[in-house]
Amino acid sequence: MPLFRLLQNPLGDFLYAVGFFVEYTLVRLFRRLRMVFCWLRRALGNLLLLALRPPIQALLDLGVALHSPGRFLLGYLLPAAATIGLILLVRAGLSLPFALRVTVNGQTVGYVASEEAFDNARADVLARVNSARELLAADRQTLSWDLEPSYTLSISDVTMTESEVANEILRISGSEISEATAVYVDGVLCFVTTEGDHLRRYLNSIKAPWEDPTSQTTRVSFVHGLRLVDGIYLTDSVVPYADVLAALQANDGEDLQVKVSERITETQEIPYDTETQEDSELDFGKSETVQEGVPGSEAVTRELTYINGTLVDDQVVDVQVQQSPTPEIIRRGTRLKNGMIGKLGTGTFIWPVPGYRTISRWANLQVRGGHRGVDIAAPYGTPIYASDSGTVVEVVNMHPSWGNYVTIDHGNGYKTLYAHMSSFAVSLGDTVSQGQVIGYVGSTGDSTGNHCHFEMSYNNVLFSAYDVFPNMPIKNPDF
Ligand SMILES: [Zn+2]
């Protein structure tokens, strides 16, 4: 593009001079260009409409034109050529790399893509100047030049970064400047040093023990975003290297704390659900597995964050299901011996003596021969309710230990037993609903006071009711 570069400033000035672009900002420029382009497209459409007259008329015109080559050229070729020329011109105009030429105090700083870029550069310059100002005596002159820029629309395919603009502003300021390295802590320029390489090596040596070159998912950084930026700085702002080190190492090296973020992915099992189908052809309490449950698997990615080696955060950032679980399907029998259809338990339980939370003993199943259920103290005659729906499979009178007791089979693997009753409210083989009264509190059998002894089992293995009712008191202090 050497020819282009020769042309760029005159062309830019020309465009400005003819007032073709009234505003300096690129946004407005492009908006205007887009308007022009739309207008041209409309004009081109009209041209095409003109060109596409009814075929007969066109053929007639062509007949005339063939007898008169001059009119053919004027009537058809020139407008066509002009149209193509316009299209090319507009397309070229739209693809030109427009930029703003920035001038400060009559000196060209360079080309920026937008005014915002310059504003950010100016803020950077002020930060650099302030870092010097703190070190300067109060009476010393600080910033003597005007940072109000003027913009000229130009064509340039080279725009500068904000940092480059800031460097250039300082370079043309006439102040005493040095190439140096700024130290940013939490985004704030804190120090300027000429020992940038030295400092960079020192900081890398602090991070080195935490680096893991074999891991692609480990990121090591400084907690306070410690960042070094090379550039042009006022010579007055340069701090001796030892002072920079001392400041960074102050407060037990707070500024030098290293943060390590590590992503780890582990495969975890997804448990399968169990679906129950009731089957009136199958005996109550019997079950058949229709489909075996198969656990699924998922890849769980967590991000672990350590500060100076101490774990401070552990978050799940991604979960990908690799294999969905296959549900277990169980068919449960509901056919009773008397030919009726029994009620399956819901799988959830209610407290069998509602309102009574005085527990004298929980089950003690770890010990062989330990207590098999929970003892719920309640006055003589208090109703006892079925903890879940099911079928009454035992109604026993005056058992030496349990006294009068009832067992309910819930048909889903669960059974419950209620002992020491004063009297019964159900008979053997009855179907009961959850919450139905089945008997009354007493002290029959091996008992020293009125209470309901309540046992729970699943597939004939006892478990503690405390697992189902964890909000009940662990033990009443009176016992
Ligand atoms: Zn008991």
C-alpha cells in the first residue's frame, strides 16, 4: 500500500475540507457513509428500473442503437460504467481504515481508533504523573502541558494501543523521562522501577514452586493481580529497586500472595431411581424385579482455589452426564389371602403416637440382643396409628415380651411393629391406611410403664426409627 500512504493525508484533509464529514467521530462517519451507500443503492435500483424497460421497447431502442453506435455508447455503456464506478468507489470508501489523528499542543501523538482510547491513555498518563508527584517536593513543577487533544479524521491502518499513546504523550511532554517498568497492584500503579527484568525474575521465582508444567488446567497468579508494564515514565517517579522490594514484602508479603486455580474432573456415579408397579396377581409382600437398576455416571469438574497452598474455594463449574442411569423397576404384589387387594405403603412414615415425643429409649441395633425399637411414652389408652398403609399380618395376644402387639406389612419391603398395646382396633388380614387407628397404648408384656414400642424393618432387617424421624429428641432427659 505505498501509494496509499502517500495519498492518505491529502485525501484525509480533502475529505475534511469539502465538509463531506461534518463530525470527527468514526461512529458518525460510518453512519453517514451508510446513508450515502443506501442512497446510492436506491439510485442504482432506479437506474436498473430504467434499464429494464419493457423488452419490446428495449429491442426497438437496440435496433435504433445498432444504426447509431454513438447513441448506444451514450445511452447504455456510459451509465453502466458510471454505476460500476460508483459501486467500486463506495466499497473502497467503506473499507478504508479511518482513524483519528491525535494532536496535543500542536504535536502529533499518533493515531487512535476512538476518542475513548485517548481518554484511557490520558488517565494512564495522569496515573504515571501522580506516581511521580508523590515523590516530588510539593513546590516542584509537575504537569505543565495541556492534555486537551484535538482530533483530525485521517486514514491510517496503524492505530496505537492506549499504553503506546500514553508513552507518546510523555515523550512529547518535554519532561525528563525514562524507559522503565510500572508495578500495578489491584489495578493501581504503585511503583516505577528501572529494574523491571530483575523484578520480573524475582516474581517468577515466587510463583515457580506453585507452577505445575504437566497440568494444563492449573493457573498461577498473584492474589492482588500484581502486573508489570514496561513504558515511558517520568524519571522523577522511579523508585530504587530495594524500596520496591521492601514495599511488596511488607505486611508479611500480602502483595506477593500466590493464587493457584486448578480444575479437576472426576467421574461420579448417578444413583438410579426405583419405580414400583402394583401387581394384583402376585401375593402381598412378594416382589419381582422387572428391570435391574444400573447407576449412571457423570463427569464433574470442580475448580479448586488455593492461596499460598491453603484451599479457600471449591466450586463445581461443569457437570456432563456420560451415562444416564437405568431405573430399577419392581413389581409388588397386592393380592391378599382372602382374595382382596391390599394397600401398598407409600414409603413415607408418620409418627405412630402423634403429639408424644417423650423417648425413653431408641433402638440399639449395634449390640446383639440390644433394644429393637423406640419406646414412646404416652398415657394409657392413647390411640396408636398405622405409620404407613399396608396389611395387618400379625395380631398377637399377651406375648411374654411384646404383650399385645400388631405387625403391619407395607408390601414394599417395609414392616412396622407396635407393642405393649392395652387393646386392638384391627384384626388379622385387615387392610389399613396410613394414619388409621390400629390399637391403644398400654403396658402389656415385659413393660414397666405405659408406652408404645415401635419397630421398623426393611426386607426383614431392623433399622432405627431415628433414621426416619431425625427431628425427634435424641432422648428424654427424664429417663
Ligand atoms: Zn421397647
